[in-house]
Amino acid sequence: MSTGTRCGRVVIVGRPNVGKSTLLNRIVGIHLAATTSKPQTTRNRILGIYTEGNDQVLFYDTPGIHAETPRLLNQRLNKTAIASLAGADVVLLMVEAGQWRDEDARVLAYLQAVDVPVMLVVNKVDKIAHKEALLPYLAELGDKFEFAEIIPMSAFRPNDVERLLNVIKCYLPARPFDYDTEEVTDRSMRFIAAEMIREQLMKQLGQELPYSLAVDIEHFKETPGGADIAAVIFVEREGQKRIVIGTKGEMLKQVGTQARQRIATLLQQPVNLKLWVKVKPAWADHPGLLDQFNLDHE
């Protein structure tokens, strides 16, 4: 790249369900990361590349940092998020407007040793009914840490996202781009397809068993006429398998239809999607299976 370019790594951290993945999707302009109203939807560090003019920002969406549990899956989620801080040029600590929980404090504790600018992104301000309460809330958060910036916003408002981007650009180091200007992620469509299937499972199944699910793409082939995808949904017990399949297969059919439409939109071509459900007892505690399901373990 020519001189005068700026490029920086921006890591988005926070407790589960504060809107990190929604923000990433809004910035890159495509549905890259799975988003649901359920905590711990994100299970990997996902790179979204934003390039405009002489600026390239590498946004890393991370799993929500939460209280440790004995399960290996949960331990890996926390380790992935914390390890992502290494090499960051800027860190975005995202919180939900009007709230400060123990898990928010847990995330902030990990940032005490960070020696790069940390911006506090206060998301979901559009949900605050009494706006006069926002200023004292922001002042209280400002006393907790020496934030480089405090930015109240809603990830659903384009003007707010643009304002955040303009602030971030001021902190980018001067260096060549890391990626070509047309790239938006380093993740494969195979990985993204698995994320879209898991997203629909979590949305359709409500609170019944979203954390006991994993998706493995067994076949992925793109042709000029469309894409053929075969995926296996893994659960831990037979009863969970029956829930995923649903009465007369209706739940699995609904999940497949919604996921197929998502993937087809990303690929901009027709998609043939086949889904199966298999039982793998205690897969969330098995290192080999977590590797197979693309769960980061940094």
C-alpha cells in the first residue's frame, strides 16, 4: 500500500449479550457473526475487516467473558476472549446502557494490564427510557477506569456506528494494510455456514438447549449453479435430539429453511442444505471434539 495508510487491530470485549457481534456485523455490512438474544452465542474470535480510504480497521469479535464453570467449553470461551487482547492496538469494552454487573467488572479486571487505549462503548442507549439517568451513569463508569473515550451508542443506528468508526480511526497506527481492500474476514464460508445454522438453532429453540449444541460441516461445495452443504448438529442426549428434530421433523425443517436463506444471501447463489442430528455425550468437555467443531483454544 502507499504511504499514508493506517491499519489497526481493534478487539471488542465484554460480558455475554451486550451486542458485540451485532456491532461487528453492522460495521462490515454483512451478517458475519451469529447474533441471538441468548448469552454466549459467540464461541470464536471472529475477524471483520473494515476498509475505507487510507484506513483499515481489523475488528475482532470475541466470546463474552463470564464466570468460570467446570465445563471445558466455557473455559475455552473465556481463554479465547482474553488471549485476543494480545496484539490489540485498541480495545473496545462494550457494556449495556444502564447496567453494570459482576461480569462487567470481571472483564474490566482483565483490562488493568492492557497498555493500549481502551474505549468504553455503552451500547443499547436507545433502550433507556429516562435519558436524564444516562449522564450520571456514564460519570460513574468513567470513575472505574481511565478510558480513552466513552461512547454511548446503539449498534442499530448507522449514525452511531459511523461516529464510533471516526473516533477509532484517530487511534490507528500508521502502517500498511494487512488485507486486500475487498476482504471482509479471514474466516471461510464453511465456518460461516456453521455459524448461521447454529444461530437459527438458538433462535428457534429458545431456552431449551442452545448451549448443548454444536454444528459440524461435513460437506461444502460451491459450483456455478449453487452450493451443496451437509451439516451435522451434535447434542449431548437423546432427549435433546428429539427436541431439535421436533414433531414430524418440523423444527429441523424450520431451522434448515432459515439457515439456508441466510447462507444463500451471503453466497449470492442458491443453496442446497441437508441437516442431520447426532448424539455425542459430553462433547462440550472433549478437547478433540471441540477442535473438530472449530472451537478456538488459544
